Amino acid sequence: MRVQIVYTETITREMTKEIEMTKSEYKEFLKMNKYEQDRKYDFCGECSDEHHIDTTIVSIYHEVI
């Protein structure tokens, strides 16, 4: 018998970064969506396991195949 198991989890990481910017740069930053902010300031690239806060199991799905 073959069984397929799909494990899904959510990993939460938090990183604090201080950035110098002018008021006009800050206004531009506020207009960006979160993906643009990440690309410009490379939040995701700098975030690693040391920033890990929590891992939550979302689901464990199984079925006989």
C-alpha cells in the first residue's frame, strides 16, 4: 500500500533593520508594496534561521494512493 503524506508548516521570522532615509525616501517607501520594499532593502536575503520565532504546523494531509 502506498500512502501520500503532505506536511505544511508556516515559519515566522522577524528581523529589525535600521535604515537612514530622507523624508522623501520614506514617503516613497510607504507607497511600495511589501515585495518592492523587500527587493529594495533586501530584507528576505538577510533573514535567516537566527531570526526564527515560531514554526506552526498548518496541516498534515494523508491519503492512500
